[in-house]
Amino acid sequence: MNPVVHFEMGYQDKKRMVEFYTKVFGWKANEMGPEMGNYVVVHTGETDAGGMPLKPGFINGGFYQKNENPLSHAPSVVVSVSDIRKAMKDVVAEGGKILGSMTEGGGHSDEPQDIPGVGLWISTMDTEGNRLSILQPKGR
């Protein structure tokens, strides 16, 4: 089975979003900076030194800057797989679509993106129009 390991949501105003989730839910935010697309990783509970959840059953998440694409406005879950290329083929074979990943220059690619220290990632769409991401963690 391939578990949901992360969630993602968009933001329009990063400062406002960070204040909301830290004050309302007590989450810890780690702002990644422009070299990582101004992504904000959030820890939703206690983590170990590597940022991994200590208690079974909870996941961490992240926030990205929304853009003009309506798909960037909907939340997404991230599913961990052992072979991202096989999962991509399976998505297409079962009627889903590969939405792609971002390139260094801000462009678009149908190839998985290598997220340093994390693994290979790509965005897809299921048969119901839901956006979901697939992640092959480093070392798998």
C-alpha cells in the first residue's frame, strides 16, 4: 500500500498564511526561500531531528504560492511510492493525467522534479479531476 505522507495547499499571502496556521493550530512553519519556490513546510505535530512525525497517524504538509492556474488553488495530498515512473504509468493507464513539475527556470516538465534531500516528485490528476502528487522518497 502507498500511504499519504504529506499535504499541500496554496497561499496568496505567505506572511498571513504562516500567522494563521501557527496561531490557530500551533503548527511550526519553515520558510524555504526563493531557491525552493518560497515553499513553506509545516510541522503539524512533534517531529524527530529529521522533521519526521513522532506519532503514527499524522502527516506534515506544505504551502506554495498560488498562481493563475486554477489547479494551484485546490489542496492536494502527496502519496509515497517506491517507483515514481511506474506510478506515473499507472496513473495514465487508469485514466488519470500527468500534470508535471516545475523546472529550475520556472517552466514546466513532464519529468519528476528532484527535491533536494526529499526525493522525486510530480503532480498528477485522478479520474475525478482531483490534483494529487506522487513522491518517491530518497533512498527508495
